[in-house]
Amino acid sequence: MKIAFKKIRGVLIPLTDDDEQKLSQFDDGAVYEVDIKNMDIRTLKQNAALHKYFTILAEVLNASGQYLPKVIKVDTTWTPERVKELLWRPVQEQMLGKRSTTKLTKDEVTKVYDVLNRALGERCGVSVEFPSRDE
């Protein structure tokens, strides 16, 4: 059974009426084990949007002639993986000290996007809106 709570002044409060109803089914005095999950971690939809952003940005960078120089000094195109590894991840690690995108909170995704998008706009004249639920 899953029940969502908010912590307010040290007290766990059921998030919805349904959660409160579920909680009322527990016996007084019984001992229960709880697996705590932080709901602020990015959602599956936000993860999908993040990878969609990598794809769109790769396409926009390629279309605008912003090729990725390789060690052998040839131009190559951007891919979603290159966007993630060469643009997103370095900003994320520098800002947050986190290597994995799976460890980002919802707010952290927004913060990294804002910094990266601003930098790309200033340096390359490229700006890509973060994908919304409608896309």
C-alpha cells in the first residue's frame, strides 16, 4: 500500500483524503515498516522531456551549423547522447556535483536547463524551449 505524506513541523500529514483513508486502516499499536521515497526526484515524464530536449537541441545545433569538432579536427553532427554527455552533464556536475541525471530533483533539472540554455544562446545564438507535456 502506498501513502503519500507531507512533513509539517515534524509531523507526517497524509497528502490526500485517499491517503488519510488508507492510513485509518492501520491498527493502533501495531508496528509497520515504511520505505521512504522522495517525491521531489524528477518524474518519468520529466525524464522523457529531458531526453526529448537533448534530441531537439542536437537537431537545432546541427541545423545552425554548430558542429562538434573532433580530435582529428573534422566536423561531426550532434546526437542526443553527445548533447547529454558534452553539454548537459558538465553543467550539471559543476552546478550540483551530481553525475547521474537520475539523481536530479525536479527543480535541479530546471536550474541546469536555464544555465545551459542561456549559455548556448549567448555563445551560439541557439535557444531551445524545454519540452512540455503537450509535446
